[in-house]
Amino acid sequence: MSNENDPFYVPDKAKALSWKNAPIGAKIVMKLDGPAAKVRARKYGTNEYDDWDDGNPKFNVVLTGEVKGQRRSLWAMIPSNLFFVLGNAQNKAGTKFGKGGTLTVEYTGEKPSDNPAYNAAKQFAAVYVPPAPGSDDSDPWGSEDEPPF
């Protein structure tokens, strides 16, 4: 659910997953709580919204779910390698991320930056498996339709 225009939106608090110090080949398997959310990015270490140099707002995509028995969130800056890999996984699955689906993300390596002042960009692979139709976690109306009541 996007929160840009929802005055009642309260961010869902779940500790963010970190790839810092993760070895190449590290994987996370997350059973999703629901669909992806698009949220405004904030400046690191502050509560202020972040913008690009041209003044346009920066955004993140956030997925929340269970990883090894703990409630966690996965954040991807738009644009980033992780964002594009997640989008490709969703497209290959043929359905949007949703409650009960399983997302597997693997840290596959780093791509050196052309600018020596920047860190290498982490590279990822991802696979999304939606919940089986008719399972308790499947959404009979789809993620964008409203129930008929």
C-alpha cells in the first residue's frame, strides 16, 4: 500500500535487513505479510525527507515479512540493483508481491563504481513464489480489488 495520500498511514515497524558485512552468497527467505509499499526516502540519520539534486523526491520500496522466525523488512531504493531484481522476480512470478508469498534474495557480488569515491554496488538475485491459490494466505480478490461488501 502506498502511503503518499493516506493521512491514516502509520509505518509498519519491523527491523530492516542489512547486507552490510554479508558474505557473497548470503540469502534471505522471507514469507511476506502483504504487498510492497512505496515510501518516501529519508536522509540518513535524520527524519527529514530526501530529494534528488533536481528537487524530485527519493522513494524506497519496502517488503515486510518473517525471516527465520523474526518480523523483518527489506528496503530497496528506487532505482537500485535490488529494486530492479525485485521487480524482475515479481514479473517472472506473474503476480504482485502479496501475503503468504515467499521471496528469496541472494547477494551475488559487487560491481565496482566508476567513481573511486563511491562504494561498489551490491548485486542481487531474487525469486518470488506466490501463495498457492486457495491457501489461507491467498487473496481471493487480488491485491488491488476491493472485497464485495
